[in-house]
Amino acid sequence: MCVNGTGETVRARTSGTEASAPPAPPAGQRPVGYRRVADLSHVVSPSMPTFDPEKPRREAVDPPLADGAFGFFQQRWTLLEHTGTHLDAPGHVVGGGRLVPDIRPEELVVPVAVIDIRDRARQDPDTVVTVDDLLAHEQRHGPIPSGAAVLMHSGWSRHWERGDEAVRGVAADDSWHFPGFGPEACEFLVSRRAVTGVGVDTLSTDPGASSDFPAHEVIGRADRWGLEALTGLDRIPPTGATLMVGVFPGEDASGGPSRVLALW
Amino acid sequence: MCVNGTGETVRARTSGTEASAPPAPPAGQRPVGYRRVADLSHVVSPSMPTFDPEKPRREAVDPPLADGAFGFFQQRWTLLEHTGTHLDAPGHVVGGGRLVPDIRPEELVVPVAVIDIRDRARQDPDTVVTVDDLLAHEQRHGPIPSGAAVLMHSGWSRHWERGDEAVRGVAADDSWHFPGFGPEACEFLVSRRAVTGVGVDTLSTDPGASSDFPAHEVIGRADRWGLEALTGLDRIPPTGATLMVGVFPGEDASGGPSRVLALW
């Protein structure tokens, strides 16, 4: 099988060279096994909530097709790399850090741990994921696997259809309020749990009230990725799923819109 | 386990409703098992080969960060939905056909069959995948699994770095020449093998010389997707891998740039 005794997945880096014969699965190896697939990505649209004021734009470049007619229809998009459900590469926040094309394929297919802070987030929009939350998760669900993506499940994606003001948690004084990761939890995850990345169901890895973005800094300086604006975290189990991060492979990209799927 | 006796993967559609408790993996179920991950996507850049004359554009919207400095860097992209490694939704070619957000998550994670026509394509750039090619593949590697993505491996992606003229196979009379799927093979795959989609390592599902695009029409009218401009097909086995299609989830999108990963 493909998993060792500690639950750590054994993965081989595929090289960019043209191999003469691809490695075939060993005789008797079963196809990749899973029962369920969930989509953790928002649809990207000009009216969607965003962290930046700039919204994605789209325009039809071919005429719409009449019902049942054969022809060609497509749109043109203009958008920032950090739009919708998206990945932050280390180079988004740290000069000289890795950009999207530098991220290896095996960093895009990883085990998941979902940290549920919904109860607290309902009371306090400024709450953050703490080291205690991570230890409580491990107590209940077992160790966070090496190489995991650790996802904050604050329940915040339920606000998505209500637009920017609700998703940003704009207060009377124009300050923003939504949950995120505390820097100590990020430090713990990169130094003690060897995570591949972290993810949130809000607009930013740091909480909305942050002005110095320490979670971004810890994650970026540790050469890990972040995923922002996830949805559907209530549909996947707290442990045992595999995440596939389909990040747009842009040249020199600091990040990119991502189709994120979970299998389990 | 998750695979029945015929190698057909059993998948459950996840609903869009907010479930109170996500289904946990049954006790003793192993995490999704795989040994290798390969990236089958080209990097998207303004100089990349394209079918349409329009190239993707990118511009930095934040100043580049000094080495080791903490800050924010990102780019803005303007691009057509059918740029780089990308998916064609049925509605790209058939009026009223499904668009990207209509494609279900379980249609984006599928078993793969790779049809190797490299020898013939080296001699004849106008060659197409035939029903005989599909039967010969099955003779050698076993039945194409139900729900599979069937990928043409013509070796054409080796021309990618040489630019438009090489990838389009432009002849002295300006006609285009690269391999593709024949319509009979597409008809066979949708009606006799229940495929989820087809893919090619060229710029189009139809061969470059086509002017009426019958492979597009058969696939689109059958409500299946196509993947174009794949790369790295020499790195994955002819059968036994699972494809993950990370297509950009654009509103009303006829298709989209896709991060395509294979696991096996």
C-alpha cells in the first residue's frame, strides 16, 4: 500500500525530464481508492466578495450560441491572482520566495486536517486558531499527518452570498472582523507538524482585524502555502481526506485562483 | 474498499446542502493511497502557444519585494478561458450545454487511459486516434474504465517551447497540422465506454487540419468535457492513474485554465 505505519504518505517527486518508460503501478496495486469527492471552491464572478477592492471582470468574446447550435462560445477574464478560492505562494509575501511554478506537484496533493472553531467564531468574529485548538483536534482525531494542509473551519463561508460587507465583517468604524490563524498556531504547524500549508474559509489567513499579517509572515517565511476563501468544509471529515489544490499555473505568479477538491 | 471487481470507481455525489455531520471515513478505511503525483499542465505565460491569436497578458499590481522583505506582491491576468492547459465544457460548443459550474465534482476526479500514438504522429502530423487504437489499448492494458478520461498521447507537447508555428504545425500554405481525435473514436468512447471526457496533448481535440471540428461536436453534444494542451503524458502509466482536473470555476464559463494532476 501507499501509506506507512504513521499515516505519512510516501510520495515521489516526478521529474521534468522525458522518461523513456513511465513507472507502471506494481502488479496488483489497486487504483487510487476513494468514495467521495467534494468541491471546496467558490464560483468566481464579478459580484463575489474579495479582499482587494478590485473585482474580477468577464466579457463574452464570441456570440452566445442558439439552443442546440454547434459553434464556439467563450469569455475573457481579467482578475487578480488572489481572487476567489486561491493559493498564496511564499513569494506573495516574502521577497525571493517561491512562486506558483516553483511549487512541486506533490505539495498540491496532501492529507487534510480540519480545525473546527465554528462555535467560538459565532460568538467572536475576531477569534483565531490557537495551539490549544490544534492539540484538541489531535486529542480527538489523532495526529496531524506530516505534510498536511491544516484548514480553519470557522463557518464563515455561510456569509458568502451576502457580499463584501458581511464577509469582511465591516463594523461601524469601518474596521474588519473575521476569524483567522494566530501566529503561534502557524509557528507550531510549520515547526512541529511539518505542514505543507494552511487554509481558511475567510478572505485571509490572518483575522480581519489584523494590520500586520503575522500568520502570512510565518507561513511565507517558512516556505509554505496558504489557501484562502475555501467553502464546503462542513462536507468533509475532520481527518482522513486528501486535498487536491488545482492552482492556476501562472508564470511568476504570486498565487492563483484554485479549484480545490477533496477526496476521501 | 472503493473499487469494485471491474475496476470501476464507486463515487457518491456530494450535495451542496449544509450537512449537519460530514460522513467520516469508515473505521479502518485507509487514506487515499498513491505513490506518485505528476503535473500535466503547462505554465501559462504571454509567450505560450495558443489556438486563438490572443495571448494571455499579465502585469504586476504591487511593487516587487526586496529579497527577504515582508510585504505583498501580486499580478493581474487577462486571458481567454481556452488558454494553456484547459477544459472545454459542453457549452463551449453547443448552445445550452453545461458550463463549468455545472460540471459535478465527481466528473473532475476520474480514472485515466492514455492512448499512445507517438510513433504514428512522428510520421504523420494529421493522424487521428481511431477505434482500432482504443481496442488495441484495451487488448494490451485492459478495459477502459467506465467514467474514464481518455487521453491522446501524440508526443506533441515536446514542441511547446518552440512556439506557435511548431505547435500549430503551420505548413507553407498556412494550413495547420497536428494530431487529434477522430469523430468515430469519440463516438465509440461516449456511447460504448461511458467516458467522462477526452484529452489531448495538442491545441485542439480535433486535428489541426480540421475545419468542421467533428470531435468537438461529438464530445459536446454527448455532454462530456475535453481537455486540451496537456503535457507530461510520458510520465504517467497507460492505465491505473487517477486524474484531477482543477478547472478555474468561472461564472458562466465555457471552459477554463486547468491545473491537471495525476495520481497513481
